[in-house]
Amino acid sequence: MSATLETGTLLDVNGIAYEAVIGMECHVELKTETKMFCGCPNVFGGEPNTHVCPVCLGMPGALPVPNGLAIEHVLRAGLAFGAEVPAFSKFDRKNYFYPDMPKNYQISQYDLPFTSGGTVTFRLPDGTQRSVRLSRIHLEEDTGKSMHLGSSDGRLSGSTHSLVDFNRAGVPLMECVSEPDLRSAVEAVAYLEALKRTFVALGVSDVKMEEGSLRCDANVSLRPLGSAEYGTKTEIKNMNSFRSVQRAIDSELARQAGVLRAGGRIVQETRGWDESQGTTIVQRSKEQAHDYRYFPDPDLVPFEFTEASVRALRDALGPLPQARVERYVAREGLAVVQAHQLVDTPGVADYYDAAVALTNAPQATVNFVLGELTRLANETGTRIDRSALGPAALAELVGLVEGGTITSKIAKDLIERLWSEGGSPRELVEREGLAQVSDVGAIDALVAEVIAANAKVADDFRAGKEKVMGFLVGQVMKASRGKANPALAEERLRAQLAAQQ
Amino acid sequence: MDGVLDLGVREIAEAVNARRVSAAEIAEAALSRLRERDPHVGAFLTVTEDLAREAARRVDERVAAGERPALAGVPAALKDNLCVTGTRTTCASKILENWIAPYDATAVRRLLDAGILPLGKTNLDEFAMGSSCENSALGVTRNPWDLGRVPGGSSGGSVAAVAARTAAFALGSDTGGSIREPAAFCGVVGFKPTYGRISRYGLIAFASSLDQIGPIANSVADAAVLYETMAGFDPYDATTVAREVEPVSAPLREDLRGVRVGIVKEFALDELDPAVRDVYAQAYRDLERLGAELVEVELPTAEYGVATYYLIAPAECSSNLARFDGMRYGLRVEAADVGATYEATRAAGFGDEVKRRILIGTHALSSGYYDAYYVRAQKARTLIAADFARAFARCDVIACPAAASPAFAFNAKSDPYSMYLMDYYTIPMSLAGLPSLSVPCGYVTPEGAAGPLPLGLELTGPLFAERALLDAANAYETGTRHAAKHAPPPLAEALS
Amino acid sequence: MASADIDVEYVAKLARLALSPAEVERFGAQLGALLDHVKALEALPVADVAATAAVIPGTGTGRADVVRPCLDRETVLRGAPQRQGAYFRVPSILGES
């Protein structure tokens, strides 16, 4: 799958164009009351080692019992992207030793994951549509957390000992692996945002990188544009925000290009992103792969899924956010960034849809929703759809502005009042006489007053200072208490000023 | 009081509920007898006096309030791979030598709720790996029938405690024969139910797809009531079956009319020592005398059982025992860094047999060998299970020796593989998950033995057919009466 | 003498078991002998046989997403070989990947 020249990142290596080839591997903590294989609470934070039991501590004699809701979450997540659910699925043990691993094996899935395949379709900020294939989405358990102490900079190397907290051990983790279909850092971030948008809408995760409920690694390589073979890839870890992901991938692409330009060879290794230095640093060489000795976990009974049950889950998914983004961009002509903002803010897309159904003016409606209404929501801490200004009232207001009945300044004032008090914009306009003044005579009278009161500014304008026009228009608006038709005001100002030369 | 302690499980509970004797009296008498007898046998690693007395106190309270707990005041021994809250639970290993369990195994909890008195934790082969109890790192257990011989394994301590009558029953665990083989060696009844009938939560795992907890007692009827108390779905064990537990403590059958008993062609008796062969031949004749129709059945893949088992069980155990690493509990041998600490801790904490199985199990799962070893063994397992399914189309119960010989002397089997062969007759049933038990069927007195040594008849039923199996076993037992009524002569001698 | 079929040192490393040279040799011989017996499985006709996936036929189900009691921290840390306050303390992880 190759990208168009406009969207992919291309790097020049001694005169040859190389394209970026990126795959993302994400771990998403699922939103459930309890952990994956035991009944301990699945909550962020908490006093260390208090959300633990024999199972998630890997104590002798303890046994895993799978969380049915977590399984349902993964199935729905996969189905949302058109993935396949197999007839038969199971958990496998991935065996390796590490102090944050209570059993020194992780219960995961190897060859029969709960979902495989699927496609994530999304738009880049510039409007380009992209599709990325998923390899699989499977279910596993998270490890505990360790703090490395004794070194001067808190880093692992040089530490003398570590402290381990098992509160996180056993939290259900969804692993999403993409094919290496991404062609730039920007795409990688847009892909992650599409995943997050969908998972949040499905209710399967809160996907908060800052809380660790989304962690991702990037596999990055370069190859000559048009080549079918893959170059050697490096794995990039330790990216803690979407911004880091973008910076880290770009940094690594530049580094690899530099190595290739100098005639060097890319080494397959794991590199950690260092935010402060703005570069990736070798963590360990992947030359020697782990022998994880995967085998089916004998403590867990394999799962069977019938076509009927899968169909029922798929049918019950409900409207998906990426489809909504598509509708906004392709059919209503909104900008991608606007579409994303609508969908990503709880309650807002539904509100917008209800308003647009009445206004039939998507751009005008979205401008108010993402402009004034969003500003008020942030200031007051109230959701747009929970304010007193309902979509029907907004639609009415938009109609009044589009129809020229009121100025946008008046509209702004009305919004402030409707937000907390509710009511009908049309009624308010009539009752308080807020209609826009477009009578030339009335405007001329105001213009004359303003010019007289601002003689110096008027002289400045006549002398050639264009930008003071904004001030003068503002004064006319002020004198009219916001009701003057601003375009007409400006026209009459220019006319009178010219006439008074 | 001595008389009460020699009664069966049901009789003791009945006596306590009828208030002929109190649980407190039984606790004292049992602990006293244990102190007297166990130094000769070495069945117990830990004696839980406080637990026993506290349990007795509660039972007496309940009885006084009008309750009739099913196992009121019954003194019990619990294999030391079972977690009991607050007790030292060691698996007979140095790596858990001082570990205190913070929770109860479900099976134990159900018995405690029924009123048992836990006297202590019994010795076993380390992590249940062995067939003689000689692999214990923490003690030696002797066969009460000949103190110079092994009690069998891995549930050696549990069977010895029951045979010595220091407990009315014991809990063991069986992975490839670890209840049935020692039960045969010590002349007691040992029962392993269908895989999934009794919860494994709190049983420290050896091989997850094979381990089962089971009762060890002096009669089939006692084993039945214990099984019934423990069995049933457990939300803490995903491998337990949500299937009704047929009542098995209603009077069990005493005849075998209409029962087809399968005799396995591949387990021919003429391969055995003549004296042993005669005992089993007589056992088969007794089955017929009791009304059974003997039918020849074939288990052509059974001979591959030991090889199959010694790939699957070690593979699972190599993963199950990875958690013993010195980080969160148990022994830690501190070294420069975590990796060195893991290696030093596990080297010091595990005995040779455990190390061997971890090594071979790791090998069987490792890259390049997984298909040739582990997968192939799981396919052989499918064939073995299919053999049994075909056999059970033609019979209701399969009979065969539980072991090829009686208990052997200490250090007699120094070669690991010769020890593995002790489970030849019990492994195939484990691989197929079938319910299986050993019931005393006679004695032989080999040269050099202290006296008669018990032999056990192994009876096996189809999946979930515990009732039919216990019926057949009860019929055989009541129709032949081989089991001893008191502690065996050598122990009685040692005590006098 | 280690059997050609099992690299005891490699496997011991995977299993985090420190072995002396004498143990490597002794276990190598014993496990080699076991593997010789295991060779017999090669005679079985397993080409069309499915590996046992579950001992008892049945399909897995998930548990309800309802909280169950936790262990109290003191109990948990009391058995720890080393603790530091509310945490398990473990040696330096350097070198362990």
C-alpha cells in the first residue's frame, strides 16, 4: 500500500527519494470495573499494592478467571474496524522473567487472537483520506509498575534497586497492531487519534496517554520510493503524548536518513525517545530475540464464537465516529479539524446534527458551535448540550444572522444570554428591537456623528491610514448598540470621508 | 477415645452430631495420637494445633445450636501443596519453606465449612513431582506397612497419615497418579475425580491440565462423601465444570450385577511378578463373583502415556514454577542484580527432580522443539482419550492394577525414568481427565519385607461418571474387605 | 555427557536456573535418556489428529465484571523477601531485558 507523493514523508538520500514506512503497536487499557483475570478494582492511581489479590500477585495456587466485559470490549473494538472474529480463540502464555511480572509469564494471545484484520480509515488535517490495515487486536494483561532508585538521574541504568507496585498488574490491555501502512509522522498521529476517537465512542477505554491508558510503540524504517521490499526497522518506545509520537518519528526518520546518507546500515534495535534531548537512544539490540515459548494457557478454556453472536455484536455497535467524521467532511464540507473537534467533544456532534437539520447551513452552524459556544462551555464548565441554549434555538439564531436580521455582534450578545437563561432568539430580537439596522439614512446619521467625534482619526484615514477603518466601523457599531449593518457602515463611512475631503 | 479415632469419616461426624463425643475431645485425642505415632511415620511437615482446636470449638458451638455439619469433628490431614490461611504451606520445597498462605484453597474451605478439624499439613514429593515421597526437601515419610519402604508419591504424607490412622481422611492431589499409587502402596482408598470437578484454586500448581485434588480415606463411602462436599463449580477456577454433582453419599451399591468391567488387553497381568499377578487375577475373579461381566478392551496408545505425560506435565510446570523467583514471597538468595538473584534463588530453592522437569519442560516448549515435543504429545493425548472413549462404549468401568508392584525400599529407584514408570497404569487416565481411584485389593509379602504389603486395584470410569465408579468400587470393597481396620503391624510394633 | 537433543545450558538460562558444570552433565545425561524414551512418540500416526485444546469439552465463558475482595497490604508485604514501605523491593534490574 503506497501513499501519494503529497502525503508521505520523503527523504533525500544522496539524490534518491526514500519513503517512510511506519507501523504502530498500541496498548490500550480497557475500561472495566475489574482486572482481566481477577476481581481486583481496575482504577488508576490508588495506594500502592492495595488493589491486589493472590491472582494478580502471582501467588502460589492462584488461577486466572477471564473478565467477560473485557472480551466483549475487544470484540466490539475489532468489529468497529471491520475485523474478523474467529470461530475459535484462546489465551496463550508468553513466558519471560521480569520483576513487574507476577507470574513471569504474561497471559496474552498468540496465534488465535479475538480479532484479526480490519481497516482504520481517517482524514489528515489537510483533508487527505488514508486507510491503514490492522493486523490484529488482541487481549492480554498489564504488568505491575516499577520505580528504579539509587541512580542520580532516576534512570534504569545505574539504579541499585527497584520498587514494585502491582496495582496495575492484571489490568486488561488491548493490543492493536497495524500493518506498516503509515507514511509519515503526521499520519501516525492521525491514526492514533482515529483509534482513540473510536475506542472512546465505544466506551471500551478512556484512552488517556497521560494516565498510561494508551501506550504505543512505533516501528520505523525507510525504503526507496517504489521499492516493494522493507528496509530494516527500529522500534521506538517511550513516547508519552501524541506530540511526542510525531516528534519522535520525525527525529528517527531523520536519523535513519542520516545513517543511510553516510553509507551506513540501519541496525534493528529498540530505541527510546528522549523528550529533553529531542532524539532517540538505543535501549537494547533486537539481534537476540526472546524465546517466549508461547503455549495455550491450560488454566483457561478456549472460546467459541458463533456467526450469530458476532453478527449481533456488530449490529449493536451503533453509529461510529469515523463514519461521522466522513459525513461531515465529504457531505457537509466541514474542515477535517472541525469535524474532529465536533466528534471528539462529548455531546457536541449530536447537538450540531440537531441544529444543522434545522439550519441546513453546516459552515455557519459549526462556526457558532466551535466558536462562541465552545468558548462559553470552557468558561462556564458546562457542556454545550447541557446549556440552556438548545439546538433549535441555535438554529433560529443562525437563521437570523444568515438572513441579515441581526449582526454577528448582536448574535454574540444573544448567545451569552441564551446560554444561561434560555429562550427564543427571535422573540428577544423583536422584544428588544435588536434587529440589524440597514436603513441608509439611519446609518448615515450615525456615521456623521462618529466622524465628527473622531476628527483626528478621520484625518488619519484620509491621509492614507487604511487600518483605522476598523476602529471607525467599531465606533459606528458601538453607537448603534451593535445593530448597524457593519458592511453598510463601512460603505457609508468611506463615502462620507471621501466626500469630506 | 482411641476407638473413635479408628472410625470412618461418616461415623465420627455422626457421633459428634449425636453429641456422643465433642469435637474438642476428638481434637485432643487426635493431636495426642499424632504426637505419638507420627515420629515413626513422618507424615506431617506442620502440625496445626491451634487451627484444629479453633475448628473444634466452632463445630461444638454449631452442634450446640442445633446444626449438623456434614463432617463435624472429623480429623483431617491436608497435603502441603494446599493453601490454608495462616499455615506454613511449603510444597515440601526449600523455596517455600517458610511461606504462610494468605488464603484458603476452595476445596479446603468447603471442608472447613463442613466441620473438619485440620490437624496439619502433610509431606509430599517436592511440588508434587515424584512417585515415592523421596523428593521432599523437608522430611522423610515412611510406609506404615514397612517403615523401611516408601509410602509412594507424591501424596505420600497424606496416605501415610490415613494408613497410620492419625487422621480419618486426608486430601491429596493427583497429576499422573499421585493419589492412586501411594493409596495402593499404603492400603487405603484414594480417589481422583474427573478433571474439573474439584476446584484447583489454592492447589499449588504442578501441571494445570492434569492436577486434581482428591480424598484419601479408609473406605469408598468415606471418599464419596468427601468428594461430594468438595465438588462443584467454583467462580475462582475457570476449569471447573458447571455441572451438577450427582449425590454420591446416598447408599452406594454393594453388587456389580449388570456392570461391564473392562479388562485392558495391553495391561496383561503376566508381565507382573507372580505373587502380584495372583492378587490381581483374584481381584478380577472377585469382580465376576460380585456379578460383573468382564469384557476385554483395548487401549493401544496407553503404552505411550508415560512419554506423553513427561512432555506435557514438565512443560506446564516449567511455566507454573516460573513465579518462584525470590521477588514477592518465599526464599530469596540475594545477588548483584535481579537476573543473578533469580538464578541463585531457584538453584538453591529447587531440588533435582524439580530442576529436571523445569529443564525438560522448557526445552519442550522452546523454539524449534515446540511442535516436535509439546504439540506432538498433545496429539498423542487426543489419541489416548479416544482409546478410552471407544473402550467405554463396551464397558462401564475399567479395572487394572494401580501399580505394578507393592511399595519399594528407600533409594531403590535411583534412575529417574524407572521412577516415572511407577505411574504407568495411572497416567493414561489422567491424560484423558477420567475419574479414577485405587481401592485395596490384597497383599503380597516380598522377600525382606517387614510383613504383608498392600496392593491397590485401580478402577476408572467415563468422564463425570463418579456415581457409577464409586458404586462399583464400593461393591468391590464391601464384597472383599481387604482394607485394614487399624494401623498396620509394623507401626503398632514401633509404638509398643 | 549432554545429549545432542537438549542444550542444558541454554535451557537453564531460559529458566533462570544456575547450574554447576557437574549438574549440566548429570541432568544432560538423565534428560537425554528421557528424550530417548520420548522418541517412541514419533511412531504415532498424528498427522490428522488435533492437539488436545481442552481436557473437558466445553467453551470458555467470561466472568461478570464485578469487584471481588482484595488482600490487605500488610498481609501481602509481610511475606515479601524485601519490602520498602508500601512496595516490594527488588535488586537492580540492569541487564534484565
